[in-house]
Amino acid sequence: MTEVFAAGTVLWRPAGKSGVELALIHRPRYDDWTLPKGKLKNGETLWAGAFRETAEETGFTPVLGRYLGRVSYPVTQPVPATKIVDYVAARAGAGEFRPNREVDSLRWLPPEAAAAQLTHGFDVDILGTFLALPRDLATLLLVRHATAGSRSRWQGPDDLRPLSDTGWQQVKALHRLLPLFGTGRVHSAPLLRCVQTVQPLADELGVPVIEEPLLSEHGYPNHEPEALARLLDLAAAGGTPVVCSQGGVIPDLLTRLGAGKPESRKGSAWLLTFTPGPHLAAADYIPNP
């Protein structure tokens, strides 16, 4: 059977005694109350699709957070298919709801009321996953630098080896992706290829790229605890920092955090979510498209 891929969010905002309010939308075509979601465009990542669909359906700019899970169910229109939907958490930014072609009403509800209002059981399950952790979580994006030119063909110091044409294409994809998470600060190992990977983002934000020697392959060995402590300090400072490092550092850092032996391809990122402590609550791998 045909598979149709979609993405959506649990869109939330701070609220009084309940601590949080959740956005539910009503779709007149189906006469249901559901979470914001929609089909992915060709080549679109789940993160970009979740951002776009949420903004289109609710009128609010989402700030993306951790991955919440996947649901699938049969649909009959326009043809019989299995719809597969990935959900992420998202804090509501600026915006205002206006009825549109697909959504005629939006309600902000506290958790219990939202669960009771939702039409579909799979939406209730995703909501439960969101509510299992506190809303005030620290997040950090750990990026591996994009592809650089050949080491064997580079005659200068390795620290000055620049990105290749392929690397710059990966940077473009990262530059589209990273702002969706509300990034506010940019840090990097002090190598040209690492700095080049995040410099366009820093320029757009109007912030400097802060060098992090402990998070380079030169500074990390024999200083692993200090490097891990530095990463945790960066996360605890808020603002969803972006931290660019190297393949000889990232897998070991994540293993020490409790994320196992993770993948880390060039130009990819890990969205790390921490509960107070700090303790790693989620580690979501984001490959470069």
C-alpha cells in the first residue's frame, strides 16, 4: 500500500496554574479536533515539515523541540494509503490564528481538557509522551562539521583546511534547519572547517562564533570530563546553543551522556534535550538531507 509521510507538533505555550496550554485545531473537512500536522513536500525533512505545517495551520511560529514519536493509520483520500506522521514538541512563538482553508478553529486548552477534546487516540498518546517530561527543558544542537577538502591533498596546516563544495551545500541545509529550534548562540571547535560550518548562522543571528578548544580533536583527549562539563554548561545557559565539533569527539561525548554509540556523519546534528540536573532526556539525530 502507498505510504504518505507527514509531520506535526504538540504546540504549547506557558499558562497559569496548569503550567501549559496546548493548541488543538478543528478541521471542518473531517470534523475532528487534532494536533497540527500535514503532508511533507518532496525532499522536505520531518523537522521542516512540522515547522511549516504548524505555522500554516495555527498562525504561530513554532520553536521546535524534541522528537515525540511516530503514528500510522489508514486513509482513503485521495487514494487508499497508510499515513505515517512524525511529531515533535514545539513552543509557540509570535503569531495569531486566522481561519484558513483547512482549519476553521483553534483552541488553547490545559492538558486534561486537551486530551478529552482530541478526536483520535493516537493524538492522545503523542500528547502523553509530551507531558511525560517537564515543559522547561534545556536543548542544545551538537553539529559535526561539514565535508572538508581532502586531507592528503591539503598542503597547509590541518586546522586551516576549508570546506569543499559538497561541504558548502551541507552548510546551506544546516542554515535552513538550525534556526527552526530557536538558536541563539553559536560555538565551535577552533578549526576553519568547523567555524565555516556555523558562521552563516552566526552572521544571520548577529552573534560571534565562540571558540571551544576542549571540543576539538586536539583538546578533547585526556580532558573528556572537562569537555563534557563544558557542553552541559552551554546547554544550561539556555537559548538552544549550536555547538560544532568533530567526528573524533561527538560519539564519545554522546556515549558519556548515555546516548549509546551514536552515528555522526559530516554535516549532521544531534538535538540534545536535558532535564534539570542536567540529565539527558532525549537525543535526536538529524542527518543532513
